[in-house]
Amino acid sequence: MTQDRCKNGVVQRRVDRVRVGDLVDLQNDRYADAQGFETGETAIVESRFEFAVVESIERETPRCTVLHTSQGSFGFPPSHRLSADGGQLR
């Protein structure tokens, strides 16, 4: 099993290990951050500045896991790592 990584107090957790209730940082994430992309969803744009609470998880395909968060829904490869609040991770 792949372990979390921690550097300077920031935990990097694989998407396939994220759980409901985890606090993830979507700022500057290449899959979740809408900066430079044209979308009509303000929740995605706002995610650049805030943590989001994972509300549910959906394995859409073997190559795509969707995290439904307090900031919107985002699709990630299962092996992608997200920055997270280490104190909130289980």
C-alpha cells in the first residue's frame, strides 16, 4: 500500500486513499484548479483559494475517481496526489 507523503507539514495523499470527511487543498491542482480554463462554475474557481471537505467518492472508471466536495466535483486519476490537512486525515 502506498503511504502518504509529508513535507513541511503538508500531507500528499493519493486520490484512491482519500476518504469522506477528509480536508483536501485544491489550490493550484492541475485537475481541480480552473485557472486558465473557461468554465461557468464559480465553485471551481473558488477552489483555488480554499480547502474542500470530501462529501462522497465515486469511482467513475478505472482511470477516473470523482471526489464530490464542498467546492464542487472533480475527476482525478486514482494515483494522483492531493495536498491535505494532515490533522484531518485518518
